[in-house]
Amino acid sequence: MKALKHTLADVTVMISGKLLPLVFVSPDQINAQLPSDLPEGVYTLTVHCAGKPDVSAEFTVARNAPGLFNKLVDGRAFGLFLHENSDPITADSPAKRDETVTLLGTGLGPFLQAPPEGFAVAESAAFALADAVTIVAGDNSIDPIYAGVAAGRVGVTAVRFKVGDSLPAGSTAEIKVRVRDRESNSVLLPLE
């Protein structure tokens, strides 16, 4: 099982006295994994870097704050979608009609059972999202086949759905997800 470290580049991040698993650290950015079962509320996050004073800030945790991963291409946000074989979907390798695709994101809410923090785990019914997810494509809604932990990735949620007739062939569809009353950012899905 792949695990994240609690210290990278002499940096640690804590919330309420608990060390967080770190994904990435640079002089301008730190990515840490918040516990998926963290209750809603206001928390204090503290960043410690060896030889420098600690920096703390308050932030608010919401149950659902969905965000979809994307890559900007010519100023357009293409979603991080995967083919059935896990290859990325791109303009040169679009999704096919009746294909089951996976969209990757974060912040979609708690799981039925919280996966271990900082570890990549396998997909499991126990690690499915507790709240229903709907894929929104224009005026159409699509129910996912699966919404839960992304296999082999830490802190990432996978939303899997079938490309059906509601998505126009030969186009680039605008996709977002809705969890309870919260909607994600919109991303583009190239279609064959």
C-alpha cells in the first residue's frame, strides 16, 4: 500500500494538533490531505518549516465542496477523465459512445467508511461516497455507476459513468457534478 509522508522538504502541516499527510511541497504551494471524516466547522491549520516561524490560519470545512481536476489546453479546462483502460481521455483520444469513463475530483464529501488517511487503497463498496452524486451535462443528469475512492490514489475521488445518448457525439461536452446542493467547477469531455 502506497503511503504519503507527514514531512516533506522539512515541512509539516497540522490541524488541531494532528499531522496531515503531504502530497506536495514547494516554496509557493503545499498540498495536504484533510481527513475525509472531518466534521464541518472552523479549524486552525498550522504549517511548520524547520528554521522558520510557524504560520497558522483558520479555514472552514464544508461537508461537500466538489472540485474536478482539470488541465488547461488553450485556455479551456479539460477534465481529468480516464478511458476504461485508465488512459487519459484527450482531444486526440476522445471518449466513445457506450464507454464507461472515470472522472477524478476531490471534496465530494464523506465516505460510507473513511479510508485510511495518507494511503492509496483499492476501490470498495465500503469506500463509496455517503452522499449521492449526479453528473450534470447541460440540461441532462447522469447517475454514476460508482462514486468513491479512486483506486491507487490518495485523497482522490472517482466518479464512473457510461457515455450515453444524452452526450452529443463528435463534440466537447461541459460536465460538472452535483453533491447535495453543491456543484463543482465545469470541465470539458471530448467525445468521439
